Amino acid sequence: MRHHRTPSTRGFTLIELLVVVAIIGILMTFILIAAGGAVRRAEEKATLSLITKLEMGLSERIEAILARRADIYLAHLDMAAIYTTAGGRIDSPQRSQVIAQIDLVRAEIPDVFFVQNDTHYPLNFASLPYANGSNFVPLGAVVGDPIRPILGAYGATWQAMSGLHKRLGYLPSGYDGTDNNGNGLIDDLQEGIGTDPMVDDPDSAGTTHTQVKLSALIARRLGNHTHNTARSEMLYALLVDGQGPLGSVFNANEFTAKEVADTDNDGLPEFIDAWGQPLQFYRWPIFYNGDYPTGTGNQTASSIQKGLLRYNAISEPRAIDPLDPNQQLMAIPWFYKTNQNWAFTGTNDWSGSATAFMTYFHTLVDQNFVPGANNPSGPLWDRSGFFGRRAYYSRPLILSGGPDKLLGVLQLPNSPTPMALQLIGSPLSPGENTAFQPQLPSLSVNGQDDISNQSLASPGGGVR
């Protein structure tokens, strides 16, 4: 009799199954990592593409502004003068023109605003009252001047304010640069609401509409505003909703829903990065560093804007401000303390004139300075033995925090204390003037994946 071999029914052992599962898991991990990397690269590329587009539009607007020769006001003359120990005064037309031109850029390109409790102008563009108590631009302009009328209020020209006013819901008479109701104020809230008509007030989804007074709609939108969106909203207002002679660089339909959103539902659109965060815009990013320290404590020669650390050597080229090519703001007789006899008192080693400039515009002082002491030349900016002066090249900065949504740069705030530092993106308020020591290590970590218009390497390669 023949015996038939019974077919083997042996299956996989548990160990074999575990090995197969592990191999599949490893392969899936590689696939997911590759896919995730591709997604991140696509997000970074999209963000950098948007930032590059915005920089081109901003450069066009700046060129149009610089093509105009700014009018010189008394404030510019006062700030540019040298006051002698004998009580004399030496005026400088050249330095006055430099300061007037910087004042014009500041007024036409505000980079931030905050909501204030003011019945005429609810928005303040980081302005400080001048010596005569005014908040008008140019600095020190006088209400009712028959020769040169007021060009704006609270730190911005009427044209720069208009885009925000329009989006908040103001009537056209509230953003046309004219005193329509004859109350002596241009484009104030009263002109913006007129007779306070009833208007639609849609919900955040845009599906439900209710009828409310226009004043109530504007108040609700201002109440929804969050400060971290202000810089992006300001940039959108300048480039897309611009009014007046400069007009708009872009049209709203040139951007997609992935590039523009109203994340705080205040009626003001913001440019957003690929992670849904508002881009940050800085007109004068004085303390933006092109390269973070590598352990030596020095900056490398490739840095564009230096503020916190020293140069590598005395031979390294110093920065030059394009708005001040002849270094008028670096003149020792103007910069250093003399017998100042006007509204501003000198601080430390610098004059009241220099102090006034740094109060309203940006610092001119190296952050390595030791108050009251002359330091040797060398890697410091000033090689003359007078320590502290510095010329800054301030290319506007458009910045995304990258995938981690954390920014890694510092700024000088528009506050009554010009040397007070604060982190970019922190709340800006009229009385914020507390200085602190910047935390460079944490900033360096935060900035590793930042993406900006000043990136010299591929996106994601760190702030450059």
C-alpha cells in the first residue's frame, strides 16, 4: 500500500511575522519622512515665493517715494543743527535734507499700528508726540500752516492710512485725503461714518448678515484686532489697498486664499505663510542679524544688517545707510554731547540732536557700547576712539517664522526709550519702554527655520 505525503500546512512563525511587520514599518517610515520632507520643502518654497513677490512690490513703492525730494520742516532743521557750548547754533541743510527724507519714508511706509482710544483717529502708527505736542507728520508740522499743510496724523500720511480705513468700513469720505466736513481734521472717524448708516455685518464665515450701525461695525472690527497681525495688515494696506498718488502695486485677485486671510476677523486682510501665520513686516529691522553666532561671538562678513555683535576685524567694511551716503548722521560734532539748548537732552555720550533722531526713527548706536566710556577702535564700528556711533543699512524685512512658527530676530520698538529692546512680534503699546537683555541662544534656535526676503541660502537654512 502506498502512503501519500500529507501537504505541509506550516505557516509563518510569530518571529517571522514580527520581522516582516518591522521591515514594512521601516519602509513606511522612510516613505513618510520623504513625503513629509517634500511637503515641507513645498511649504517653504511657497512662502519664499510670496515673500519675494511682496519684496518686489515694496521696492517699487520705496523707489517711488525716494524719487520725491522731501520738504524740510523746522523739526528737521532743529534736529540737524549743532549746538555749541557757547549757546550758538550751526545749521546743516545737508543733514536736514537727510532727516526730512527719512521722515518721509517713515510716514509713507508705516510698518505697524496699534488701536488707541481716540475719538478721531483710532489707529496709531507707532507715533510719538513731537516737542510741540503734535502727532502729525512730517515731524513738528503745525496745524493750520498756510504754506505746507499737514500730510498725515499719528505717524502715517493720509494715503498710508487710507487702505486700513477702507477695509475697516469707512465711507469713501473717510479715506480720500480731504477735510470733507470742515472740522479741521482730514479722514477722521467722523468723516468715515458720516451720518452713521445701517450696514451689513457678516459673521466670520460670511453666511449670516445682520444690520448694524456703521460705527458699531467698525468698533467690532477694531475690538477683534490682535496685534500680531498688524504688521502684515499694514503691508497689505500699502501694496494692495493703496490710495492717492502712489496707488496700489498689486490687485487683490493676484493672491490666493492660501496667501491672504483675515485670521483675527477684524476686516483687515493679512499676508500669511504656508503655516497660516501672518507675515511680519519691518521697515527698519535694525537688529536683524544676517548670521547667528557660531561660538566665536563675532558676526561674519556676509551679514547685511548688524546690530548686536562685533565685526570680525577693523578692515571689515562698515555699513552705510543709503539714505545718508555722506554720513551726515555720523558727524562727530553733531553726534556727541554739547551744550544742547532745545527740547531734547543728550543721553550718555551723545547729543540732544542725536537723541531726538534716535527717539523718532532708529538707533545710531552700537549695542556693544559702554555708557560714559571711550572704547578703543578695532572690531567696533567707530574707529575714531569716540565709541558708539554707527551707520545702519536697513533693508526692509518681510519674515515668516517657518514651520515652528517662532521668530528669531530682535527689533527696536517705537517707544519713548529708543534703546529699549523687545522681541519682534511682542505686543507694542504706547508706554512700552522696558529694556531687557536679549536672549540670543533662544533666538538662534527660533530663527533656524525662519524664511525672509533677505534669505541668501535655500529656504529653511536659517535667517540670512
